[in-house]
Amino acid sequence: MKKLIDSLKAKRRKQPPKERCSVGERRIAFSRRKASKLAALLLFSVVGLSLLFNVIFFTKYQAIRNSAKAAEREIQAQLQQVQDADLLSSRSVVVFAEDFLRQYVTIPQEEEGRTARQDRLQEYFVSGFDIGSLENISEFKGERTIRSMRFLDHERVNAEQTKVTFIVSYDITEVTVVEETVKKKKKVKEDGKEKEKEVQEVVEKEVPKTVSNTVEIAVPITTDGQGFAVYDKPNMTKRDLKGNVSFEEPELEGDDLTPTERKQLQTFLNDFFTSYGVSDEKLPFMANVDSGLSDQTLQDVTIRDAVRRDGAYEAVVDVQYQHSETSLSSFYTYRLTLERDKNSYFITSLD
């Protein structure tokens, strides 16, 4: 037994010792390699993600920037349209059209004046407008002058165009050549003697002829937001603004006045319109008016209609005034609103 144990010990001593490495050393070596790989992967991932985010950010930034610029352009365009619309609706466009029409309608007789007129007209039109296409007056021997001009209408065509219409009265004076037979004394020989004899001759004579006309002239105008320009030829029309209109005046709504109220109202109105015709000191105590008339003598007051409603009175009256220094007599219609004050009245509204 002892020999067996010694033999086993001897065999164990003969075997070379195994190299040992601690568990900790193996873990450290493994972690460094893995960390290097992970660090490299992480670095490339960060760089890649950074580039991706930059691309996305730049794309979105450009989209937002382009969208903002487009919105800004649209807003500016809308603001410009509003500004142009306001300008084309303003009183200044009427003044511009009136100035243009005075140059357009007036045609001088002298060639020098006509040339200067064309130069002035060119300044009113849009750039590139052919002023020669406006008219042909080379054969016209005369002149055209304005008698009167009145603003009539202002019609918007669209956001960038408008038409301003005036009623224009003008005279055209043209020199025409007519033949006329005249009697002249000429010396002629008869029977060998020279005698003075009356003969008839046909001669040409220049006679000025004037015609008058009244028309509507519409001026087409546009704007750049700063000023105005005529963008096309004006057009000329003539229409009768008087219409065959039927009208039935509506009756006043309310309760009819009693005979006593109507008599009291008649007395008050006679006093009031007497004071109103000359603006005397009693007027402010009878009506809510700043002032009355002057030099008008009351002839008659006729109550056409009068009612009582909601504690107030309404009346329509015809008033006849005569001018104090002449025999001229005229009729006027007034619509009144009154309040009752004991046995008298006070006019709160006079139309």
C-alpha cells in the first residue's frame, strides 16, 4: 500500500505544471477587444446619425425657409393688391382722370399746340402706348374746347383696373371753305369806251362753324401702387339719365291727429316757418336747427300729412316762400319730427 501511494506521488511529480491564468485576466482582455469594437461602431453610428440629422435638419430648414418666403411673397402681393385697390378707389384717381380729360378733349388749332398736346398726353398713358393710334386730326382745321365737365361714376373693372366717367360738354369749331357769289365793280370797254360795270363773281370764303355736344367719357386707369396711368383709349357714350319713374309716396304710420291737435300744429308751423325764413331770434326756441334762411317771406304752409306715434309727431308740409326783394315765389317740401310741449311743439328733425 505504501508502495502504491509512493508510485502515485512519483507520477504526479513527473507531470509538468499547468499554466494558470486568473479569471480576472481573461475578462480584462475580452473587455478591451469588445470595447474597441463597440467604440468604433458607436463612433461610426454617431457620425452617421449626425450626418443624417444634419441632412434632415437642412432639408426641413430649406422647406420651412422656402415656405416662409412663399408666404411672405403672397402676403406682400395681397398687401400690394389691397394698396392698389385702395388707391384705385381713392379720390386721387378721379383727380388724375379729370386732369387727363382736360388734355384729351382740348385740341388746339395751331400745329405747335397740337404737338405739345401729344407730348403731354403721352405722359398719362402706360409705357409703350402708341399715342398715334389715339386719333387722326391731320385733316381737322379747327379746335375743340371744353365748356363743362362733371364727375359721373367710378366703376371698378377688377383689382388692377378701374374706369372713371365724366359728363363732358364741349364745342367743336371748324373752319370750312364755302363758295359765295359777290358783286364787284369792274372796268370794261364798251363801244371803244372804258366803263365801270357791276359784275358777279364766285369767291371762296372761310367760315367758322361751331357745334356743341355733351357726352360721357370713361377713362380706363390702372396703377402700380405709386401712381396712375391710362391703359387704353377712352370710350365715349351718351345716355339719357332721366327716367320715366313712377313713385307713390308712402303714408306716415301712426294715429291721425285730432282737429284740435291739427289746428295747434298749423299755428305752430306758421310761426316757425316765418322765423325760419328770416332766421330771427325765436328760431332756437322752436327747433333744433343751427340757422335758417334769409330774405324769404312766408306765403303759406300746407300740412300734407301728420300723425302721432310713440309720443312724437311726424308731419310732411308744403311751404311757399317769396323772395323778400323780388316777386319770385317758390314751393318747398319739408319732413318734420316734433315733440309736444304743453300746448306747443318743438321740431327735433327738419329734412
